[in-house]
Amino acid sequence: MAVRRNRDLRPAPLPGRHLDDGHALWRYSDRIAVRCHRCDTPGWVVGMSESRRFRCLGCSASLDSGCSCGCCVAGDWVGPVRYSGYRPCGYCGHKWVRVELHRARATSPLRTLAADCSQCGRSSEVEVTLSRWRGNEAIDPHFGLPLRLIEKTAAGVLWAYNEAHLQSLHDYAAAPLRERAGVTNGSMFSRLPQWMKLARNRVLLQRAVERLQRRLLQG
């Protein structure tokens, strides 16, 4: 009889050890502490799958999710955007003339952008497409709202979605020994900034997480 393998049935790590079971950041995305893009009032993005929503108690702003693929700006995306495109040079035919432009928020849509050819140096108009742009910004992945749980440290910036995310980071910071259960680089912990992984920053990271935990309780 075949034995069914279930990640949730793995034994808990021993005291003083942290086990990376391979879960991704999306595990915590069903409830995200944010600030309103209009009035800065604290609030929450909540919901599962395609039914994410945000309701501001300060200015009554309302956001509802549409497409969540990240390749288009469908739904109520209010965060950073990217215009990008490429084409052969209109003068010498060199492939490719490329252009990319980032903006803090989508305003009036752009259809074309000028780009210089690396071969002949002449400028051509390039048709561009609009897409969401997250980069390393501390924003929620559904609407691009600024996160509420952000803490600057001497080593880098810490951010989290909610209390469960904070607790997971706290467990990671407090463990002197960190193990991986045969997982790939798609796990949340494998993708943490390098400064969080350094042993010398364990205490710094732990204290930063605790400050955010207190702030969340007070708020």
C-alpha cells in the first residue's frame, strides 16, 4: 500500500531549529495589513482566490480584485506600473530597440515611447504594454496598496503581511539552526533578503519583528 506524503504531517523541528517546509509567501496573502492609497488610514485586504477586497473606513475607498496574473492591470490596481515594449529599428532594422518606463501609479495610459537604437543612434517610436510592477516595493500583491507592517533596520527593511507572517519570521529569526526539507528556491525563506539570513543579524531581525508585533496589537 502506497504511503501518502503530506507536508503538513512532517514532524515539527526540534527546539532551537527552524525547518523550511517549502511554503511560499502566498500562504499569508489572504489577509494583509495595508494603508489606504488615498487617506493613509490603516485597513485590511481580505479574501481568497479571485475575491480580494479592500474597504477604507476613513474615506470609503473601495477596491475589488479582477485578474491576479500580474501581466495586466485589470481590477483595481493602484500600485506601481511598468510600460515596456520592443520593435526593430525603424531606420537600420536592428533588432531589437527596447524601452521600459516605471511609474508610481497608472495615470493616463501611454501607447508609445521613444527609444534610441544601439546601432544607428536614431530614435523610433515603440508600442508599449502596461503591466503591474512590484519589484521590491513593500506593497500588497493584489492592489498595490502600501503595507502597514514595515520596519527599517540598520541592515535593511523588514515588512510583513499579517500576524501569522510575523510569527513565522520570528521563529526563523530565533532559531540558531535552520534546515530545509528538500525544498526548492521557491520557498519564502529561501527568497528572504540576504541580510535576514546572516547569523550576525539574528537578534536585530528578531527585535524588528517584535516591534511590528507590538505595533499590530496596539493598532
